[in-house]
Amino acid sequence: MSIKLFLLLVQACGWTIVISVTSIVLGLALGTMVSAAMLSSHRLLSLAGRTFVSFFRGAPLLVQLLLIYNLLPMLGLNVPSMVAAIVGLSLCTAAYQAENLRGGFASVPTGLLEAADMLGLTPLQQFWRIRAPIALRMTLPALTNEAIMILKASSLVSVVGVIELTRMAQDLSASTFKPLPLFAAAALLYLVINGLVATGAQALERSFRWGSKA
Amino acid sequence: MTKRIFLKTLAGAAIVLAAVGAHAQDALARVKQAGVIKVGTETAFAPFDFIKDGEHVGLNVDLFTEVAKELGVKLEWVLLPWEGVFPGLEAGKFDMVGGPATITKARMERYRFSPPIAEATVALLKRKGDASIMKPADVSGKSVGAGKASAQLAQIKSFGDTLPAKVDAREYPGNNEAYADLAAGRIVAVANSLPNITYVAQQRPDTFEVVKPAFGLKSYFGYISRKDADSAKLASAVDAAILKIKADGRLAKLQKKWFGDSFETPDAVTTPNI
């Protein structure tokens, strides 16, 4: 395989990273809201949260992407490829992250919250200073797992017209008719990206441990 | 409560009306107004559409550049995997499909085809120097690959039925997976249209070889539009542009450039053999 082809793969990697990172961040924000909704004592709100999770966790991502890209235009909303890709991945990962976070929030000891009440912290302060940090620490390994899953699942967005790493490898092998070196190189690039994600997450976990000792 | 339902219905009706209003012009008028024709295709169908050094190139790219010139508009490609192309066409993500499909009776019932732009007759690709396959009938009783749901797959199946021993027709997600399996020795041949496999054999002459002659019924490649009143004028304008490009010799030149040879094709879509 020539250097030129490899550089094209690296370039396509850029899209894989942009789409995945944007989706993971948006998904985390949305997932936090959904998990808060699920834990809410308001019955309609928790029903809405659970419905969201059961749909976006229950239907295959590929099907969701095709629905967003091809069904919405029929309702008069024409979504560009990149938007459809990011929206699809974000909604899907939000559902998984919401479930992870729900476990994290549930594990916050009630004693801590009672103490916070006594000290006069408002519910919002309690959320940001006590519940969210604990939930995040508890769920960090699961969130890392989810981030890696999304990086790999991003290969599905080629179906809505985004040329990311896997699609580029497919396209290039369709003109060289030598698929093996291209897919091997693509696998290597995925391993490198995910290796970096895992290393970063480990460092974050370590720093969290230091923080809790202090 | 009733008032609220009434208001909701009204709002719903307004949205529907607005959507209908936006489509009052037909496809040709919209293309002219926007100054852009959007064409959907895949990028794994060499030599029609493929990625070379990062650029989308092929006969379709050159031909549609000429068509857009004739229409006086710019050309914009929407590049999808093949399985996403027809849903995209029906959802109106683009104006027509610029990846050629074999003109078949079944497809003509649902879509409108442009005049033929190349021959699509099916032939076999084998491993270089495989002496057991010297003519198409030699695949009798052996495994042959083709793209899934393709016109070529249907043809290798019916050809297999005419042979002494049935052909094991294997379906692949795309032609490129079938070529890879042929190189790996899991199948003895791949059935695909002559222009495609000729190109493959040219690219990897040490690995592949075309089995002559073609075994399939004579068929042609054409481009695809929606078969509704909205698309009718645009499709006719594209047809006229293609015929003009063919008449002045530009099409033959492009065929020579990408296939190494030019084809005799009829000017209008005739009743397909398949």
C-alpha cells in the first residue's frame, strides 16, 4: 500500500474522530438529562426518560440512522449527512450513557445528601457539587467503554453518506482491488485511536483517586 | 380542550400546506432555480464511479459534468453506499441516480431509465491462468459469486440452470467482496457486467482474467430517475443532454477513456431482455 493511500485513511480518520467525539459529548449531556428524568419522582418525566432509553437502545443504530436520513425529509426536514450521522450517534449513545449514569446517581449515599440538606445546599448545588462528581467517578469505566463502542459504531454512518475510516478503506479497495492491506491499516488506526482513549481514561481515573484522597 | 385540538389541527394543516407549496414547482424548475443538479451514486463501482487518490472519478463523473454543462447548472454529488442510493432517491435527497443500473423489466416498473450509456452484458471473471474455466459453461457444478440483489446474480442463476450441473451462485454484499473471494480461491468465478470486470482484470492483470465470450443476454446500463410527474421534465432534459453528448461523439470518447473501448448502444430504452 502506498503512502498516499495511507494518508487518505488518516484523513478519513479525522471524520471518524470528529463525529465520534461530538456525539459522545452531546450524548453525555443529553444522557445526563435523560438519567435525571428517569430518576425523577415526577411520573410523566420518568416515563419519558424510560421511553427514550428503550427506543434508542432497542432499535439498531443502522436502522435509526436510515430513519433520520431518509424519513425526516418526507416530513419536510432535510437533514445533511453529517447532521444525520451526529444526531443518530448522539441519541443512541445518550440512551446507553443515561443508563450508566442512572446507576451512578443511584449509588450516591443518601447520608451525604441529608448532610448537604442540613448545610443548606440548594438542590442545584447538591447536583453539581455532590451527586454529579460521585456519579461521574462511579461510571467513568462504563463511559470509557461506551466511548470506545461509539468510535467503532461510527463506521455505520457511512450509510448516510459520510466517508469515514471504514468507508474510505472500502472505497479505496474498490479501485485497487487489494482489500487486505487497506482493511489491515484501518484496523490499526482504530486500535491506535481507541488505545489513546483508554489511556486517557486511565489517567483520568487515577487523578480522580488522587482527588478523593485529598 | 376542544379549542386546543382545533388549533392543533389547524397548525398541522398549515404545515402540510406549506410542504405542498414548496413542491409546487417541478424538479426541473427547482434544479434551474437552484442552479444545481444533485446526483446520487456510490463510490465502489469502478470504472463508473470510484475513489482514486482521494478523488471521486469515473465515467459517470465525466458524463454528468457534460450533462450539467448542457443543462446550464452546477453538478453536486451525493455519495452513498449502493444500498442507500434508492432510499435516498425516493426520499428526495437528490434529483436522480448517477450510478448506472442494468436496465431490467422489474426496475422499469418502478423507475425511469435514461438512454443506455454502456453495455451491461454479463460475463465471468476468473483467476489468471485457471485452465479449468476456458468458456462460460465450464462453471457447471462450481461456485460463482455476484453482488446481492443484482441483475448479474439473477443471470448467473438462470444460466446455471441451463448447464448439466447446477451452479452454486453465492451472493456478496458488493462486487468487491466477490473479487476478493475469487482471489482467495473460495469461488471459481465472479459474474458481473463486461465493462466492470474488464477494468478489474486491467488493474490486477497478474490475478484476474476475463472469460470470453459474455454468457448473459444483451443488456445495457442506464441512469435512474423517479417515475413521477414531478421528475418527468428533468428526466427528459437529462435524456436529451445524454443523446446530444452521444451524437457528437463525446460519449464514445469517454467510453474509450474508461473502458478501453466504445459500445454501440440504442438511443432509447428498448424492452429489456431481462
